[in-house]
Amino acid sequence: MRAIWKGKLLAQNADTVVVEGNHYFSPESLKAEHFRPSRHHTVCPWKGRAGYYDVAVDGEVNPEAAWYYSDPKPDARKIKDHVAFWHGVEVTD
């Protein structure tokens, strides 16, 4: 699987974890130069507190386009620190 925005590869991994239709990429599969920490957080009743990254490509920023769970609830432990995407980021195989 690959995550792409503005023609740039953000992440690539043959073994993503799929939860609720979203592909979660392992931390080592990310191209770190495209990620900036965001202060935004949300809470999922069964996964826990999500943190977000802004995605940056060639000077353009896609705010909060990636999210992760650094301390997920027990039922979501398989996605700990894995990253999923939205806001126009294309996830394809």
C-alpha cells in the first residue's frame, strides 16, 4: 500500500493494518520529511485519543491529514503508533 499526496510518496508498506476501512502504516514506512506534529487531538470511544500530523509537500501543507494512536485502548493495540490518512491523501495498492 502507498499513501500519496500532491504526487509525493508519504508512506509505503506491504503490511498495513486495516481498521474501519482505513489502512494504518507502520512508523518505519513513513517518509518523515513530509510530517509535522499538529496540536489537534480527537477521541474515539474504542480506540482512544488520536494525535495528528500535518502533511507537507513542496511548501504546501495539508492540515491534520494523518492521525495515529500513541496509547490506544486495548482493543486497538495493533495500531499503536501506526498512521492513517484522509483529507485528500490517496491510499492505493
